Amino acid sequence: MKAPRQISRRGFAKVLGTGAAYIALQKSFPVSSDFSRAATKLGDTAAVIRLSSNENPYGPSQAAVRAMTDAFNLSWRYPDEHMDALIADVARLNNVAIDQIALGNGSGEILRVAAAAFTGRARRLVIANPTFEAISRYATVAGAETVKVPLTREFSHDLPAMFGHSNTGLIYVCNPNNPTASITPKNELRSFLEKVPSKTIVLVDEAYYHYVDSPDYETVVPLIKKYPNLIVARTFSKIYGMAGLRCGYGIGAADVVNQLQAQLTWDNVNIMALAAASASLRDDTQVEQGRLRNSKVRKSAYEQLNKLGLKFIPSHANFMMINLQREARPVISALRERRVEVGRLFPSMPNYLRVTIGTEPQMDAFFTAFRQVI
């Protein structure tokens, strides 16, 4: 029998997008020729500077890569035990019970099932404008009306204006907010939660909370004990560098989580994502290094923008919004022509450019192209 073809070291490294991939290759595993061709095709995009999707350019931890590699040998199995293990890890990390955790195919799935469970024709969704739009799309599928409330002048959520709309089933607060990378102060959020009726669910999306170092910010996970109508969404896509693997979770009161679980697909997270997520939580250096790297490059980006005389919204995440003081759409197109991908246009902020904070070489390439464009 012919021996199975092996993936090349270079090809696998390009697929994973991180030098950590080489560690995984200490254990050789068989792959199909189709996968090898796909790896080569993906590698061809390396010349594009991708600063468009708030991804972590440093990739997952070495421990996560090793766990993924080992999990290939378990791909024939359903992921139940690994789901149980990750739920236990997440519950322990956040000091909650295991029945307060719902795993999602990325935190985006938590947003989808929350919209399905708590909005509808008679139950509105209230969100900021601009913010992460996915939940609004999911609410539309559920037949719900979406109320959009503009951000404040400081780019925080206008919580008083988000409160008091009739027939509100769900209020979505993205903190830090996407696309502005701004935060809503902790005292304002605490005061808001005290006023929201218990029948209205508040979903706080903390996808970027690992990057925040402001004393004016706090996670609201501990407040779930006080507010059973509160859900917190988290993801492994950002600081854990697992955007392509799709793994996230929601935390809430047990009865609320049970309503989320009823909307979830069985076995919704694949076994390699689960293994990588559990390994990531055990790697104490991943979050610390990710935060330090991002902070260093972000500070350098601020300096470059100051030299160019451009204003920007102070960032509490791994991306930033630059005020071009002119329409952003032509700049986005011109950068794309120079093989630099930045964030899409946000209609309520047409003069702002969203840029992911990449590695130092990536940001050097961005500013080289950016100077040519402006």
C-alpha cells in the first residue's frame, strides 16, 4: 500500500500563519494532496498586509498548536468530552458553575442564539451605532426591530438613551466597542444594569477585554450573580489567536444559559478548536505577551499618526479608528491597490478608517502605503 503523502513544513507553517507551527511538525501526520494544494494556495496571499478583521497576527500559543496537532488523531470522535473539559476550564477561570457556560462556534454563535432566544416580532433589539453588526442581522432573521442609538461624543455607549425603549427583549453592549475600540466606563455600566428591567436581557460582548488596561474598565462577569438577566460573550479569536478555529462562549445565569443552549447546534465546536482553547487557557504567557505586543505597536502607531497630524480615537483593543477628515472609502480602495487591506467603511462614521494593529513590519508597510495615499 502506498504511504500517505506528508504535508511540507513550509506549507503547514503558512496555513497556521505563525512560527509556532514548526513545533507542531515534530509529529508528522498524513494529509491529502488536496490539502497540500490548498496550503500552497493560501500561502500565495502572504504578500497582502491584512489589517482588516481585528485578527491576532501572532497566532495561537505554541501549546495550542501542539494540542491541535495531537487532536488530529481524535478527529474521528465526537467532541463531547472535550466540550465538557473546556466548559469546566472556563467555569473555573470565571468562578461560575458549569451550567452557566454555553460554548459557541466563535462568540458570534452566542450572539446568534441570544437574538433567536430573546428577540422576535414583539421583542426589540437595542444596539449602539456604530457597533458590531452581526447581532442586528440575526435579530432581523428573528423578525425583530433593531433600535440603533448613536455613541456619545466620547464614543462610549449612550446607556441612558438605550434604556426605556418599549418591548425591548435584548440590549447589546460591545465593550470595548467594535469598530471604535472605545470603552464604556464601568460605573456607567453598573448604574445601567441596576435600571434595566429583569425581563430585558443585556448581552455584554467582551471579545476584546484582554487588551484593556484602563482603570475605568472592568469585566461584568462578577455581576452575573446580581443580575440574572446579564449575559457575557467571550471569544478565543482575538488575544488567543484562534479566529479561524471558531470557539467562544457565553456566561450567564443557569436558566438564561439553558435558553441559549436550546438554540445551539449539537456538537457545535470542533475537537481541534476545543483542544486548542483548553491549552490556551493553561498558557499564562499568551495573554500577557499578546497585550504587551499590542500595546507597544499601538503606541508606535500613535506616534506615526501624530507626526502626520491626524487625530484618532484612543484604542483599548487591537485595532484603531483614524479620523481622515475626509471620506474614507477612496483611501480604503487606494490601500487595497497597494495590497494593504484595512477595515470596511462604517456608514455612520464615513471619515474614519479602521485599522487592525498588526506586527511592527505590517504596520511599517501600512504607514508606507498610507503616506502615499494621503
